[in-house]
Amino acid sequence: MSPEEWTYLVVLLISIPIGFLFKKAGPGLKRWGAAAVGLGLTLFTCGPHTLHSLVTILGTWALIQAQPCSCHALALAWTFSYLLFFRALSLLGLPTPTPFTNAVQLLLTLKLVSLASEVQDLHVAQRKEMASGFSKGPSLGLLPDVPSLMETLSYSYCYVGIMTGPFFRYRTYLDWLEQPFPGAVPSLRPLLRRAWPAPLFGLLFLLSSHLFPLEAVREDAFYARPLPARLFYMIPVFFAFRMRFYVAWIAAECGCIAAGFGAYPVAAKARAGGGPTLQCPPPSSPEEAASTEYDFETIRNIDCYSTDFCVRVRDGMRYWNMTVQWWLAQYIYKSAPARSYVFRSSSLQRQRRKKTVLWTSMAVQRLRHRAPTAQGAGSISGLGTQILHASWHGQKLQKKPKTVLLFNQISRRSASNPLLRSPRWKESSSPFFFLTIHPFHFYFFLTRV
């Protein structure tokens, strides 16, 4: 393991006992204590490059205050423009940031765009309320008011997921601060239940990376090997890549579980990244809270089994980095000005009640699952989503064209291959399908090597 990987691991492991300390604390201690820990970790790992995150936060907050009715699009343009500048620092002759700074900047970009969208939704709801002349009850997921600068800073630097994720909304952050009877939220058992595969994944990572080191593909001798041998090498190398991310994301989820972060009643039917989808009143007494069943689906970032044993590209994208996939669907694809022609076709067919054809059934399936990689296939909005996704991922400007190409081709393959979508194929295919042509293999080799 490299020194950077050891640093990530130490940060993730430290967040677990810290979570237990913050779990039963009051809202004030949670807010400022978590922000102090996160800012301390950022300063320790990023040093003076922490200034990049501060500039991004201040710029976004200024846009929110100046134009609350359209701050989502403005914040999106600002954060990704600064991300582009951030990636071009070495080309401009400026000091190159550390990899930890890049990780902080990536997660911060997601959080600030989400915050701006939540503020815009609040502004729209308030205008509708004023126009109607009567006050409605609290809406699901709506903010109580526009956060101040200090509240924005505390959300941005909260130690939870500050480098590895999972992504969470400001509404989720507020629910954690104001969590009623936090002592009744179970932590230890859910943490152990979530953490048990991590040691196995860690051992598999160490073994596979030792036997098939990634550095070998950067040597000239590697390309002297026969083509079948080079193609086979993709499998163990990407296997190690997945195992490393499994360990990191499971540890990050355990840090959230230890703090009770993202805990909602099962009846709320929470989604990864988005939070509750059904209104569920908070418990009014310790006894009611103790009898309530909770889950941590809001901060669930990886489904290891479904990722490795999926047979369709769409499924692989859905179960990998789940909170980011939700962010892309919610804040990019759904808000895109151009809609998929598949969507329009599907809507017309349902309205006219004509016989369903292949493309319409595929569009209905996309609407049901709301996966951005499948929804945007063949459309302007889908292509825009993939370009932005690639821009968010790419660590170097030289890699961005390849990343854009791969994300767009992944979405096209997902939509244009009905054979992989059919139940007959899914039932007859081997569960070890991922060992041969796992959909992420080619993405990895064109973007990482």
C-alpha cells in the first residue's frame, strides 16, 4: 500500500470512534465539533491547498445570497468551473494540489451544488405559498430556512465523508443535528453487520495487488506480451481496484453508522443519497424511539455483491458509488433543459395507450429505476450528464477525453443492448460473468492507465 492509501485508511478508521463520541452530543457540539474535526483533517492532509475549498464555499454562498431563485444552475457552473481551474493548476505553473485536496474538492462540489438546489427549492416553495395565500405543512426534504455562512461552512467541512463520501444533502445533515433521542438509534450492531466483509476485501486487495501490480502495465515489457495475456491482466488489476474501494466505502459507511448519521425509520423508505421518500413523524418519546426500526440506506454507497455479480451495465453503475449516482440523476439529468427523446416517446405511448414497443418499454424501465446512465442514453441530457460525470471524475485534463468517451459509451451500450436486459438472459447467464467482460474493465483501463 502507498503512503496515500495508508493515510486514507487511518482517516477512515479514526472517524469510527469519533462518530460514537458525537452520536449523543447536542446539536451545537455536533455541528461545530464535526466541522472542527473535518477542518483539522483537511488542514493536515491538504495544507495551504485548503484555500481552494474555502474559495469554492465562499463563491457558492455568495451566489445563493445574490440569486436564490436560480442559484442551482449558477452554483453548478461556478463549482465545475473552479474544478476545471483546479485541475489545470499544473498547466498554469501553479503549485499542484495533493491527492487529498482533490478528494475534498470532489465531495465539496457535490455538496455545494446540492445545497444550492435545496435553497432554490425552498425559495420556490415560499413564493408558491405567498401566491396561494395560505401556509402549508412542512414538505418532505424541504429546508426550514436559508443557511448562513457559518452553517454552510460547518456543513462543508463536516468530517463525515469529507474525503471518501458518501455524499449527503444539507437536509440529511440537519436531521442528524436535530435527531430526537439519538441514544435510541442503534449503531454497534448495524456497524458490525456492515463491516464484516471489509477484512476479507482488504486481504483480497493485498493479495491481488501483490501478484498483479498495476505498475506493470506502465512498463514497455508489458506490451510485448501476447494480446490475450494483456486482456486477462485487466481482470485481476481491476479486481484489486474494486476491493480497495469496497474497503474504503464500507469504512466510510461505518463511520456514519457509528455517529448515527443518516439513520431514518424503515417506514421512511430512504434512498441512497436522497434520504426519506415518505413522510415519517419523528418519535415523541424515548420508548417510541427505542421501538422504532432504523436503517442507514441514506448513506449506503456501495452494494458489493450486486456490483460484482451484475450482468448489465446499468446495474453496475447503479450499485457503484450509489450516492453520487443519485446526485447525478437528481441535480443533473432531471434538471437538464433537453429531455430524452426516449422519454417523449414513452410519454406519448402511455397517453395514447398504444401497443408498447421496445424503446417505450426501455423508457418505462428507466423511469422506474431513475438511473442516470440508462435514462440519458442517446439524448442530449444524457450526454451532458455523462460529460459532467467524466469532468467530475477526471484527475488530469489529459484523461478527460477518454473518460467522456467511456461514460457516453457505457450509457449507449446500456440502452442499445436489449439482449442483456431480457429476463431470459439474466436467468441463464453465469454469476461469474463479471470475471470475463465486467462493464467497468474497459472504463478502468482507458481512464487509469
